[in-house]
Amino acid sequence: MSFTSPESVREYLESIPKFQSKGSSAAKFGLSRFRNFCDVIGNPHKEFDSIHVGGTNGKGSTCNILASVLQKGGYKVGVYTSPHIITFNERFRINNDVISDEELLLFFNTYIDHIEKYKLTYFEISTAIAFWWFARSKIDIACVEVGLGGRLDATNIIEPEVSVITSISLDHTDILGDSITEIAREKGGIIKDQCPVVIGDLPKEAENEIIEIAEQKECPLFTIDDLNPEYIKSGRYRLTDNDTIIDISSNLTSPIQAKNIATAWQICSAIGDEYTITKEDFISGLKCVKTGFGRFERLVYGEQWYFDGGHNLEAVKALKGSVKTIGDIENATLVLSLMRDKIRKEVMTEFLEFKNIYYYPLDLERAATFDDIKQWLPKANPFPVSDEDRRKIMQDDFDSELVIFSGSFYFYETVRGWVSNFALNQ
């Protein structure tokens, strides 16, 4: 098989079952096949240093914050995150540049026979591309986000400088376990012997589990407990390290980012012997950090319309905290789209506080239907399917209203299309 264009690569990727549409049936848990594949292509993951970032929420933001800070420190930094929101290339970044279509074409034409031989999943292919491109580009260090869980995640073949657990809450319970402790054990599977561990704000039972794993593996442990991370107002945060107050200006807007900033600070402390990051580097890096699309993102100038991919209890509470910084939830409208496996009573109860609720089902096998949602959110109404009806409701009912589009990150591209069409017709 050969690839003649970027389009042929995209067509091949689209032919592979993806977790976003198929759920756990698209995954193959276990590292042996992927280790064997990486061995055949030269073990590129051994050619650069890395920081391994796991957790339920905050992984991608922490990676992006950390990458910006490391770049300010003068290092060449790779970032691997998932899922992508608009284009596959978004998953891979070195400093401010995403991978090119030409590099993707080269990877597939070079390794397609091995990809087929080892029957790599979509995520395994994605992870292999990251490792290959980072090694080929001779980066200094990579911020590598765990895809799902940790212990059996394809990224877990790396030997990082630091292992990070940002947060833990009930999510992917059909795969990771039904309790916080079980999920913590799976996510703690990224912790390596004598490798420094940084933990964010964890429930007590999760924190105890991670601390026990770290102690068993003789790992130095860093927490954010003593940093007193504070959200001052949109774009302003504060940490307190011993008696030193660190005031931070950033284009970040959400209160939850205070904890991600504190986590990044402790990661920099943990790698201080190898990578020197000054306080000035850290503050400068936060001024230009890019957290990616869909994280309490304002969608259009002149309207109070935001997108935030809140789809588990911790994320929805963080979303509501962000909403409260700009308005009243009781007066806000929610347009929701969720995967069926994300429906949990405690999550749906959090959504009930919104004044108006609309639901839009995505055309994916995993997507929840309106009937699935209606039993949990009785006041929900279907969001219009036709362009004309949708444009009318956005123009007449949503104009000057606080509207939150939320749920699955896979909803983002759809919402972006709606907003673009709305703007064109104004």
C-alpha cells in the first residue's frame, strides 16, 4: 500500500475504528504489539526526554501550559495530546508548529506495512507518529498526554522525567473501574521506579492510592497543596511558594486553570536538575500559553457564546465555575451533546441548574439520543436540525444571551460550523 496525497492518509485513518465513534470496542488494551512495532521502527521514544501527563481532566491544558513555559526557557518542546478537535495534525506540535501533511505522508509510506502487520489501533498509530516526529526533529523534551487510563495506554512505553496525575474522577468506568480507587490505580500505572511524581487536586482516596504507588516505587512526590493556587479574575492567577507570591497574567480564563498552573509549577520543580526554568520563564510562558480549542472558548465576537467540553462530574463543576465568573447559570442557556457512556446521574443533575437546556445528538454510534437525555433532563428540548430553524433560534433567542455549548469535545466542530454560518448570514 502506498499513499500519494494527504487526502489518502486521511481516508486511511477514517477507515480505522475510532474510540470517539465505537467506544471501547475500538481499543486493544495491552502494550506488547505497540512495543514490538516501536522496536521495529527504532524505538524513537528513547531519543528524547518526556513528561508523562495522566489524569481525568486537565491533562491537555497542563501539557500546553508546561510546553509554553519550557519553550520560554529555551528548549525545543514537543506536545502530544488527544483527541484532535478539527484536524488530525493538531495532536502533534513542536513549539508553535503542528506536524505537516508532508511529514504524515512520509510516516505512512515508510511504515504502513508494519502498521498493518501489528494491527495498530487509531490511537497507537497516532502515538507512534508523535514519537517518530519528535525523534526525527531532535526535540529536547516532550509533554505526552495519556490517552485513556494509564497502565495499558500506548503512551506508557516511555520512561519519563516526571509522571503527572492532574486529577481523578469517575470517567470511563466501563474500562477503568467503578470506584475512584480503581481508577486511581489504573492512572497510577504510569508511575515508574524512582521517577518524580507530581499530583494535582485529587480526592482523598485517589491521593492515598497514588501516594502508596509512589512510595512503593521510591518516587519523590510533589503536590500542589502548599501552593494555594488562586483564580483572581479572568486572566489573573496567583501561587504562593513558601513566602514567595507569584502573580500571573495569562490568556487563560477559567478558575480551574489555577490548579493546572500549580501542577505545571511543581513539574518544573521536579525537573529542575535537568531543565532550568526560572520564575521569569514561568510567568512569561503563561502570558502566551495556548490551551487548545474548546476549553471555555468564546465562540464569536459580540456574543456571549462559549464552548467547553465538560462531560464528567469534575469537568462540569469546573465549567459551572467558569460560567459564574461572567454571569448567572440560572439565566444561562445550555446546548448539550453527549456520548451515551458519559451519562451519569450526578453529572446530569449538575446540568439542571441552567435556565434553558437544548440537546443535539451527534451522528456517532456512541452518541446519546434525545430520549436518553430526556429522562435525566426533563426540561430539555431538541436543538433544531435544519439550518433555517437553527439560525432562527440563534438569531432570535440566543442574541445577547449567555449560551454554553458543552458536552463532548466531538461536538466542537459541529458548533464551529453553526457559528460560522450564523456570522456569514449577519
